[in-house]
Amino acid sequence: MIPVTEFRQFSEQQPAFRVLKPWWDVFTDYLSVAMLMIGVFGCTLQVMQDKVICLPKRMSLPNETVPSQNTSEIMLDPTLAPHANFSPEPVVHEMKGLKTNLDLQQYNYINQMCYDRALHWYAKYFPYLVLIHTIIFMVCSNFWFKFPGSSSKIEHFISILGKCFDSPWTTRALSEVSGDNPEKKESKKPNLNISTLESNLEESHSLRSIAEKFVVDKPAARALDKKEGEQAKALFERVKKFRLHVEEGELLYIMYVRQTVLKVLKFILIIIYNSNLVPHVRMNVMCNVDIQDMTGYKHFFCNHTMADLFSKLSYCYLCFVSVYGLTCLYTSIWLFYRSLKEYSFEYVRQETGIDDIPDVKNDFAFMLHMIDQYDPLYSKRFAVFLSEVSENKLKQLNLNHELTAEKLRQRLQINSSNRLELKFFMLSGLPDTIFEVTELQSLKLEIMNNVTIPAAIAQLEDLQELSLYQCSVKTHTAATSFLRENLKILRVKFDDSRELPHWIYSLRNLEELYLIGSLSPDISKNIALETLRELKSLKILSLKSNLTKIPQSIVDVSSHLQQFCVHNDGTKLVMLNNLKKMVNLTILELVHSDLERIPSGIFTLTCLQDLDLKDNNLKSIEEIVHFQQLRKLTSLKLWYNAITYIPENIKKLGSLEHLHFNHNKIEILPSHLFLCNKLRYLDLSFNDIRFIPPEIGVLQSLQYFSVTCNKIENLPDELFFCKKLKTLKLGKNTLSLLSPKISYLVLLTHLELKGNHLEVLPAELRSCRNLTRSGFVVEDNLFETLPSDVREQMKLE
């Protein structure tokens, strides 16, 4: 026969799946095994033993007689019966040793015919029914473990669950949060334990030593090595992806509900039909089959040899099924009267103190409910890997392993502010080792989420500059106090104004603030920006955004503002009259702000020294006449506009030293431009200029002159009287000759001639002894026209 172990394939094959089998599933599995044994036992008896035993039944007639006592020999030999004389006697009801004259084959035939026709079908097939029903029960109980769509999720979940349960990080995280204030707890425990022991002086000295050892030598969580940290980090990623995948559907829940409902329906069916059919299992059965022509008999009396045993087994089976069905009903109540599609970690949050463990839903929640029926400790340890706080702590630990203080010191660089700077890009947080680099002066964080600046930042006494580029930052109270007193420069780049950290408005010693990001048009109404008035030490404010007007909050700090820069990304900036309130402003930049005229608010800024109106839509600059009031104005940048001419009034700007007119549409250079005789830097490149007036020779202080990418054909000799020239850019014009008077420019270090119509270079270039080959921009074939000694001189230098 088939042993019971062969049916193992219908039940769970992987032992790890036991964690998803609550007590009722385990109990019904044992019941299934018991019912299976009943079915197998019954089937074995059916095969191994005779099923029924039948004897022919003689039908007595009214005049039927039986042979007398002295005719027994004749009756034994039927061939002698016709010649024997005997007297009839009354029929005797007791017939002992009556011969039927049937052979063994006839008996077997009769038994089989009566078994097929007379015996009730339930008595014949009871063991097979038990076997089939039990197999169905076993399949229903474990089908969700076998179905491809659900088994893959379960296997993945069990794999992650086991690794989370055994991970050293789980133990460490739970041990850390088990005491939120370890110092406070340790301070309480020694007092309590020692006082208790000392109050009992009769106690032995050994107890006191044990207590002191417990208090002093408190075991600490084992430190994770780098490999364990990386494994835990990978587990966090797996849990995140698994959660996103499983929370989308309800397949596991639906399958478990359906298989439970199916078992309940099958239980009801079995109970109904078995209760009605069990009485049909009888030991004695009358059999009437028309086989008299073959056996001589028509009526038989049969005995079902296993009827008594089958009857007892059927009642026993009904008891098992009843218990099985009641358990399934309990399961159904548990399924339908509890919210199994949602799982709350509230008790875990309260017990562990990890407050950010999220609640889960759908199949993820259902599996956790099933796990709780096995052992709630699994959910508690698994919850550690759902916590962002726990993940951040792990990342912090890995960072500390990876970025030691020695490695950080090797990454120190000097930034544009001449400070020692550390840059961190796309890290999970700040390594604790950074606070050991006490010489750090500038810290730059870029694309880092959920960064927390702890109180330990106070150890960086020299820190004065902080850059936050697309970072969400939180600060400890003590860290905010430190930054308020020490921070001088702050740069913040953001995607949303709500990402601006609120603590930046309390930095009372802040001197420079750079904000880069998209702001709403109504940013002037933003309450956060209104608090800029608290920045009493602010001297430099730079906004790279999309403002439509200058916020009132910025005007409120204008009295001590010295540099104000707006890079407006093409958004039209209007209502600039508030600029006149910035009376101490020395540098003003209004870049890419779609200005069509020079704002009138600038004309009253008497302290202004540098004005930059780059990349606007200026076409006329007649208002420049008002700049004569700006006695300190030394730098004027009107580049990247649409200016077509330079007004005559520019001559009144006698204090100008730097003038940028490049990338405009200027065609004519007025001679009065060169009355600004203090000019040291003049850039007229990328225009449509055809002629340079000889008055350029007036500019005796000129050091930089660029007319690159114009239409100039000739250079005036007066240009070479500007003997302080160090940079001369004449590239991409239509020059056909370079005057030998180039020798007057003995201080020249950079000369650009590439892109002209020159055929030969003057040998007088040898007088420009500071000019090197790298600073001489010209075609190689044209350079070869120089005398060899001049070429060697430039190459050597």
C-alpha cells in the first residue's frame, strides 16, 4: 500500500514556511494526518481482506419435507435418492451442516455480485471518500504556499524576515532604544541596587560584588564591523522594494480567505451526507440476484466483514471533521471580523521607542498578522528595518567606518573664500568623525536628505561657512545656538521655498547669505522671509531666483546691506524704487531680469561702486547721465544687452575704471567715451564696431582692451600709446596689418590676433618681452613668419 509519507507533497515542503502557519493551521494539519490515516487504513483493509461473505438462503415450502434419521446415507448420495423408500417427516427449522453443493468459484462469484449490487455504495467507498476529502483539505490548507503568484512573495518575505531576525543590526538597534536615556537609567540603577544591598549588611560579600559588577560592567551592544553594516544596509533596500511590491495587491489575503471558505463549505458537505449515510453501513445484508441458472439459488444472506469497523471509523472520522470544521469556522471569524489588511506597529513603537515605524497594508499587513500568531517577536525585529531613523543610524555607522578623521583631513581643500573646506556629495548624513577635524572652516553639503546637524558641531570652533545645496537639514538646539554665534557665510540651494531651514533667519552674526532656488511670485508675502530683518550683521545678500519684485523683508535689512545681487532667470523684475533705501550699497547686480531701462532707484545710491546689469533687454541707456551723482562708481557692466549706441553723457562718469559693453549691437564708438580717462578695463567685444577713434590714446591707464569679434579693418597708432596695456584682444576682425608700433607695449602679456587677414607679423614683437607663446593667440603658420629669435624668445618665456 501507499505509505502516509507519500502524501507529504500535498502539504508544506519548506520548513521555513511554518512561521506563516498560525496555531489553527498547525492543528488542522494534525487533524488531516489523523483523517488521512483513517482513509489509508480503511483502503488497506479493503484490499487485504474479503469484502463480504454470502451464503445461499433456502426458501421453505408448505409441503416441504426433510429426510428421516435413517436415510442420512441416502441424502449424502443424491444418486441413490430415486431408489430409496423413506417416509416423510415434518420440516426441521434447525439446519446444521446443510450442504449447498456450490464450489469455491461460485461462492466468489456470488460474493462479488452481492458486493456490487446489494451493498450500499457508502459502505463500499467510505475509505476512498475519506482519503479524497482529506487530500482536498490538505491541498486547500497549503495551496497558497504552492501557487506561483503567492509562493514567490512568501518565499521572498520569509527570506527577508529570517535575515532581519538574525541581523546583528537588529540586536544593536533594539538594545540602543531599550533605554532612551541610558545615562539617566544608569544613574538610577546604581543608587537603587547599592542602597538595597547596603541596607542588608547581613548579606554575603559575594552578593555585593555581583551587584556592583552588574552596575559597573553593564554589557554594551557589540559594534558592527564594516561587512555587517553593508549587509544591514542591503537589507533596508530589500525591505523597501519588497514593501512597495507587496503593498500594491491583496493576492495572499484573497487566496487564504478563499481556501478557508472552501474548507468550511466542504466541512458542511461532509457532515451532512456522512450523518445520513453512516447508518447504511450494516453487517448483515440480504442479497437478491437472478443467478439461479448458474448457482441454483436466487436469495443470499451476506455478511459485510468490515461493517462494524467501518462504522466506528466513520463516527471517528465525523468527530475529526467536526473539530476540523469548527477550527475553520474560528479562522473565518478571525478573517472577517478583524482588519487584516492593515497592520499597526503601535505596540512596537511604544515598546522600542522607535516612533517612525510606519503602518503597512494589504498583503504585507496580512503576512505580519500571520507572523504574530506564530511569534510577535518576528514583527518586532522586522520593524527595525522599516524605520528611517534606524536606517539613518546604520548609514551613520557605515559613514563612520568609511570616512575616518584621517581620510577627511586628506580631503580638505582651500575654497574661493580662502578657507579650509570639506565637500560631501550625496551622502546619507554627516559622519561623526567630521567633528574631530577641528581645523575645518567651511562645510559644503550637496544633495543630501534628512541631514541632522548635532550638538557636536560646537567642536568645530573655526567653522564660519556653510553651504547647503539641495539638502533637507535639521539642527539640534545646541547646534543652532552655535551656528547663530559663529556662522558668517551661508549658501542654500533649494527646489522649493518650503525647504529653506527656518533657523537661517536667526543667524544674527551672519554676514553673507546666498539663496539659489525657485520662489513663488508672492514670495514677498512669505512670513519666513519677513524675518530677514533679524539678520542685523548681513552685508551681502544674493538671490538667484524668479522674483517679480524685491520683497519688503529685504528692504528692511537694506540699511546695513553692502552687496545685493539678483539673478532672476529671465523673470521680469518690476517695482525697483525700493532700491533707493539701500543707502550703503556698494555692489548691485540685477542680472537676467528683463529690464528695458535702467531703474531710477539706482541713481540715489551714492555709495555704489560696482553696477552689473548683465543679460537684460536694455536698448537705450540715456539714463546714464544720472550716474554722475554716483561719485564712487568705478565698474559699470552693461554686457549681454541690445544697446545700439553709447550716449555722449558717458563722459561724465569720470570715476569709471571698468566698463563692459561686450555682446551688444554697438556700431560706432563715440570719441567722448575715451574722456573717461581712468579706465583700466574696457571690453567692446562681440559688437559691430568698424572703427576705433584715435582718442583712445588718452586712456593712459588702460590695461585691458578687447574688441574681439567686430569688423575693424585698421588700428589707430594712438592705441599703442596706451603703454600700460597688458591684454590686447583683436581676434576675429578684418585686420590686414599690425603696426610695428606694437613694440611700444612692453608690458603686454596677452595678445590675440587669430581670425584676421594678416599675412605677416612685425619683428618688433621682440620688444614685448613679457609675451609668451601661450599668451600669444595666433595661427601657427602666421607665427612662423616671425624671425626665429623672436619665436625662440616667446617659447623660452
